[in-house]
Amino acid sequence: MTAPVRRPGPPPGGPPAARMMMAGGPPEKLQDFKGSTRRLLGLLKPHRVTVGFVLLFGAASVFLSVLGPYLLGKATDVIFAGVLGRMLPAGVTKDEAIAGLRARGENNQADMLASVDAVPGQGVDFTRLAQILAWVVLIYVFAWVFGVLQGRLTAKAVQSAVYDLRGQVEAKLARLPLSYFDQQPRGEVLSRATNDTDNIAQTLQQTFAQLVTSLLMIVGVLGVMFWISPLLALIALVTVPVSIVLTTAIGKRSQPQFVAQWKTTGKLNGHIEEMFTGHSLVKIFGRRNEAASVFDQHNEALYHSSFRAQFISGLIQPAMMFISNVNYVLVAVVGGLRVASGTLTLGEVQAFIQYSRQFSQPLTQVASMANLVQSGVASAERVFALLDAAEQSPDPAPVRMPAVRGRIEFQNVSFRYTPDKPLIENLSLSVEPGQTVAIVGPTGAGKTTLVNLLMRFYDVTGGRITLDGVDIATMPREQLREEIGMVLQDTWLFGGTIAENLAYGSDGFEMPAIVRAAEAAHVDGFVRTLPDGYDTKIDEEGANVSAGQKQLITIARAFLAEPSILILDEATSSVDTRTEVLIQRAMGNLRTGRTSFVIAHRLSTIRDADLILVMEDGSIVEQGTHDSLIAANGAYARLYSAQFAQAVAEVD
């Protein structure tokens, strides 16, 4: 039913920090990487059961994947033993063949033969080989099944967590005071609510399960490697500290760039949203080049921060591949020597080489995920900053009130948007039920602020406002606003039918009531001329209806709500003179028995008001009826004479 009246936002160029970012200043670091990471993972806490199954299936998949190379090594030993056995003469035992080799001084060959299960004169045992390979196939099939289940449950847990996060953001936006949105560009808020939450979802989806699997793989593979050969395992471990040092060094340099990337993305979105919303004005005033120039600045800043973030973090992958290749060479050389000495079998070395690859691969994956993690944590920090923003004071319990009569009283009210700049000081005013109060004055006098205080879009800093003797600060905001209908100068329509827009904020109204309200506001006439009538679709910007028609629809919306108190902020500013006369008559009927506040610049529209308040610099300098204020020959008389003189000049 009601919508906030907006004040102008921050000065052009934004705060100093924002201007420094536009100028290419140094990127900011994450405020609390560890804390933000813990809080990000905390999003999964409500889904701990699903996460538990993710870990269980991941562990099962890793266990089977680790078991596979070991069995393949056994298959290699069977083949190698068969080859050696075929090379030995039949009828000779294995011990006799080994003794013969040693007698000829061929000790390396004797040690190699002793390490395998070869039978002289016999070839490859294909029955045993088939059994081992069947087990390998079965193991890898189950590993794949567990991997699929893990992936499905990961997607469920992550998307559920992000679903909850979006709900928290939506609820938080509803609890934030209007001052927060006055200080934040609209596109920046939208970027945090959409782009950053999507990036968090992508980060969790791509890293959570993979990170768990990689860590389990590292532990499992390392255990088997030590079981096969402690010496080769220690050689493989030499590369781990080098990997950690490289990853940490690169990560520290890329973190600030990811923070800058997402901050600049928010600024770019804010500029695009602002230029799209006001594209007509941009064209009218010939500011396309300037708008394009600002866009280029933001776009270039985003390009540089994104390039640096991706390039620096991208160095991790080739560095880890180089370390992995060095590790592979060391393991292959030392493993070959161990086979030649008979300490290890060929199958064990083959399995160990596979394990060394499996050991290096998760290390590389964990390191390469650093850029995704840093990007996700940077987005999470921005979303958490939104969630941690100071909220408006909590609503008290509902107040039991009889039917609202509409008596409004301002008692020594003071208010300031910033602590060092007072706007309203010790303002007192009494409005009786059914009175129409017009508020006039120059721009910046505090007219709209007075209405914002009544609606509790802002809370007073001193004094109090009462409704029928009840302090509105003791009433829930929703309960207060249910009694108030507002029509703003800036119309707002949402994507939907005309009937849906008319019934916005009013539950349970049937079509006849909607039509009666439309007739009272003179909407019915032009709606009947449309092909689909009240079912005509209106886009989000209301581009398929004129400005005056949009204003009439918002007025009809207030008619339908039947509030106890009306607030009209230049409600007839977008209609022609004839329609204005009709609206004034309709408003006269609607205001009967209702307290009404009318903010007007055209003084001819408020001549019949019961009380006219003239405001200057946050204070009421004059009050009275139109005739009494003209007779007083004060501020109101000067405003009226100026408008009358201007009207005469325009006619001439």
C-alpha cells in the first residue's frame, strides 16, 4: 500500500574510497579471510546430515579409487611372473633357478626373480589375471556410483544452503532502514543480492565436494605409499612444502584482486542500472558520451582487477604441474633401482607411480581451487557485510486500538539525517480527524521528511508523533502503515495486469470493487479502450501507458485500499488540467472523514485545505487557511503571488 519517499543519494562520485577505486587505487584485502571462510562453511550446518552422507560417499569412492592401482600392480606382477617363468627351463624349481643365477654372478637377476611368484616353464596365469581384473572393474564401478551419489548430494546441500542465504538476504533487505538504501547505489545492493550469491553457489558447488575428495585422496594415497615403500613416500613428500609455499605466496597476491574484482562489478552494475533507469534523461541532456566515459572507467577497472586476479591465481596450476613432474621423475628413477635390487616388484613400482600421480593430482586441484575459494570468500564477505548492516529498531508487539480516527500530533519533534546537520528542530503540530493539511515550501524545506517520519521510514531523533494519542514508535510499522495510503509523485508499477496493479496492497478484493475504485479515479475510461481491458499487461517500467495514466492507476490503488490517513505527494503532477480537476473532486470525496496530508508545489490545488503549513529550513513558519495566509501577506502570500505572476507571464 505504501512506498518510501526517497531522498537524494550520496554526492556524485560516491565516497572517497569509491572515487579512489574508480581512479585505480590500491585494491583492498579481505577483511577477515578465515572468519569469512568459517562463516561461509557455516551455511552448510543446517544440512549436516546431507553433508555427512557427502563425506561418507566421498570416503567410500576414495577408498575404492585408492585400492584400484594396488590391484592393477598385482595384475602386472602376474604378467611379469609369467614372462619370467616362460624364460626359465621347465623342470627346474624356482630356488634352483635363483641359485644358478647367483652362481653365474647375476645377483640382480636373482634378486628380481626372488621377488616375484614365477614358476619355471609356465607362462602367464590368465585365470588369476582375469580374477584380479574383474575385481578392478567392480571396484571402479562402485567408485563411480559413490562419486555420482556424492555429486548429487553435494548439489542438494549447496543449493539448499544458497537458497537459505537468498532468503536471509531478502529478509534482511526488508529490515534495513531507508537510510541504508540512501547511502548505497541501487546496483551495488542488487549485485550483492544476485551476483555475489550466485558466485558463492558456484564456489561451494565446484570446491566443496572436490576439496573433500582431494583431501581424503591425499590421506588415503599417502597411507598406501608408506605401506608400499617408506623411502619412495618420503621422496614424494619432499614436494609438499614447496607446493604449500608457492600456493600461499600466490594466494596472498591474488586475494586483493578478487576483492577489487567484485567491488568493481558492483559499481559497474550500479552505473548500468542507473543509466538504464534514466536513459531518457541521458539522451535528452546529451550525456551519452559522459555516461559512456564513466562506463569505460568502471569497465576498465573491472578488466584490470579481473585480469590480475585470474592471471596471478592461474600461476598455481603450471607451478604445481612442474612440481608434479619433478616428483614423477624422482619416483620413477628410485623405483627402477629398487626393482633392480629386488626390494620392490615391478607391479609395486607401477602402483606407486600411479599413486604418486594420484597424490600430486589432488594437491594440484586443491591449489588450483584457491582462485575459486578466494573469489567466493570475497563475495561472501560482501554478502555478510549486507547481512551485518545495522537494522531498523525492532517492532514492538501490536497495539490494541479502536477504529482509527486519524488524529495526528507532532510533539516537539526533532530530526536530522546526519548527526551534525539538524533538519527539523522542536516541531509541534496537531491535526484533527478528517482534516486536510497541505504542506508547502521551497525544495529542501523538510516537507517530504515530515511524511517520512509519519510513515516511520525514519525514526525521530527527539520528541514523538502520536496517532489517536498512541506513540507511533510503540506500534509495529506494518500496523501503522496499514492505516495509511500514499500516492507519490514518482509512480511505481510492477510487471502484471492493470487489475493486479490496482489491487496491489489490498487482499481479497473482487473485480467489482476494483472497477469502482477505477471509476472514482477516472481510470476506467481509458482502460476500457485497451484491447484487453483490465487484463492488459504492464511491463516493469510501465512503458505501455502514459505518465498521466500511471499516476491515475496509483491514485485508484489508494482509493481501493480505503485507508484512514491519506498522503498525497504531488499526486496530480503528471495529469492534464482537465483530469486534475476531476481528480481533485474525487480526492475531495475520498478525503471525507479521513485525515489527509497533501504536499503540493502548485498552490492552486490546495486552496480548499483545512490547514496549510508553510515550511522553511525544517520549521513551520506559517500556518492557516488559504485566505488567512493571503491576508497575512507573509511567506505563503509571496509564494502564491510568484506562481500567479508566472502563470500570467506564461499566458501572455
